[in-house]
Amino acid sequence: MRIKAFTAMTVQDAMSQVKNELGAEAVILHTRKVKKGGFLGFFAKEVVEIMAAIEDVQEVAKSKTAGNESREPIKKEKIVLQNEKTDNNIYIPNQTSINAYKAQESLKNIKLDEKTLEKSEKNTKSQQVIDDNLQNNFNKESLFDILVENDVNPKVATSIVNAIQKYDAEGKDYLPLLADYFSKKFEPTIQIKEGTEKTKIVALIGATGVGKTTTIAKIAASFVLEKGCSVALITADTYRISAVEQLKTYSDIIGVPLEIVYSALELQTAITKHMDKQLVLIDTAGRSQYNSEQLDELRSLLTASEDIEKHLVLSSTTKYKDAVDIIKQFSQCSPDRVLFTKVDETSGIGTVISVLHEFPMHLSYLTTGQSVPDDIIIADPHKLAELVLKE
């Protein structure tokens, strides 16, 4: 692992140096303010020092090999954030933790076990029971078939079919039936509303790689360009150089200020600074649902203001079981809404339907591509039904 210190007059300039030399995948080890230059201690200038690291190719290969071993708890090492304004501490992964975490992430995509076969057998049995009991209009092209083919959990699919089988659907027009069921079963969809008398503060939280930074850029752009609202962006995702640079690019394009924070105290200060805005959007670093220390760190960050509305961001491509684990673990951060990304990258939105069916959470948005600000929609029950039926 290569480790190097970078100094500049501002955090942005220092992070730009990190990106240019070590690349967008560099990990920030610590940030502090130091005095440099001068004579005999006089006239020294205060600069920002960032210690960053990047893994060597050989170490990356070793981390992939380590992925074949059994899962071990991810360990953390304590790094003190040296700053004249605060004594707050932050936590970052050590080298071993980074390798182990990446190995664990890769395992999620390749690991198969006996439950796959068991699930397939249960699906077949469940389908047979339903087909035997439903009316003739649910025979070969039963609603159960459609739901399961769209990755809806079989148990959830059974509940949906049992609830609406009493309706006549001889023409296979399931759209109004599903839309009506979703409107009654799911919590109402609640989108973000800009503040009128009081600043609206919204934070996006979630696991790594779900698209929080791009999504927050879409939300910011839509409020600025389409509604003419005053918006400020705050990023606490200082673990990834690319995330800061990406959000900085978007903030420059739409003409809104961007603050970079490293602690709850700095977040509180940044929020207070922009209380004249109608909307303040906070981007947070991705956190593994299996790492309790990372979740504790996130929860501590969010204590900066009791007015923060938290949206849990989930990827539509996530397996249902993993989505359930994420929701349960992130519940300690008390999310107010759930937002699903990458609808365009999956063959079916079964995870979305299954999660909303099992957990009483308000849906806010769905994202349908990478375009900013276009590819984000408010998903009402009728739209969810359309996506399930691919209409």
C-alpha cells in the first residue's frame, strides 16, 4: 500500500492532488491543519494536510484470494482527526480491513449455497398450490407467475395473489388490480418538499455503491433548475476522492455551494451556515450493514441536527435477503423514507415490491438511469404496477 501526505491551502486543492497522483480509489487516512513555513515560528501559514493511501496491484490480488476464506468481522483502527476547532475522532478501516471488506463484497456476487435449490423447490410448490385454488382466469399466465418472474419474493407474491384473486381479471388486466392493492397495502409515497418558513434538511444514507452521490445531484438539480429553489450541498463522504470531486462538479454546474465536513460538529456548523437556503442536501459515505462501528459513526454524524430527514438508499439490484439485512441494520439510524436506485439495471423490481410489502416505510423516489437530473421519478402505486408488469 502506498501512503503519502499532501498539503494545500484548501481541502479541495489537497484532495485534487490526491486524485491526480493516487487516483479516484484512494482512501483518506486523516486530515488536519498544520502550520508551514515562516521564520522561528513566526509568519507561518496554516495549510491543510491530507494523508491518503492506495493499494498496490499485488495487494489487490491478495485481497481477492482472501475472499475464498470464511467471513471475519471487519476490524477498525482509531485515527484522531487533528483539527484546531474540534477534538472529535473519526474511524477508518486499516489496511487489513480494507482487503477483507473488498473480499467480502466480492463474495456476495459469487456465493451460492443449498438455499438456492430449496428456494426453487418452495417456489414450485407455492405456485402449484396457488394455481390449484385460483379461478380459471389465473391459470397458465397467473399473476403469481408474473410476480415471481419479476423477482418478487414467493411469500410476498402469494399474499398479493390471495388478496386480489376475488377480482375478475379474465382479460388479464392486472394493472388496475395491482395499483389498487399497492395503494392500500403500501405506505403513501412522500417526496422531498423544499422548506418555506424553515430550511428542509435531507440526508441520504445507505450501503456502498448504491448511487447516493449521483442521486443527490439529481435531487439538487431538479430543485434548482425546475423549481428555482435555493439549495446547498454538504458531503461527509470523505473516504472517496471521486465522490467529493463528482459532487463538486455538479455543484459548480448548477451553481450551488458545497461544504465538506468530517464530523458531527462540522456538519452542524455547515447546516447553520446555510439556514437561509430552502433545501440542504447531505451526502454520506457508504456503510457496510455488517460493520457496527461504521454504523455507529454514521449515527453519530446524524446527531448534528434533529431536523435531518433521512432517506435510506437501496439498489433495486440488491437481493431481497441482503436488502432485509440492510434495512434491519440501518434502522438504528431511524430512516424516514426509502429510495430505490438503478431500476434500469434490473430485469424486475421484485426487491422494491417485497421490501415495501414487508416493511412499513414511505417510498420517496426511484432512479432510472445516470442522467442528471432527468432519471429520477416519484413512484406512485400505478407506476409501481406498471414497472412490475413492464407496461
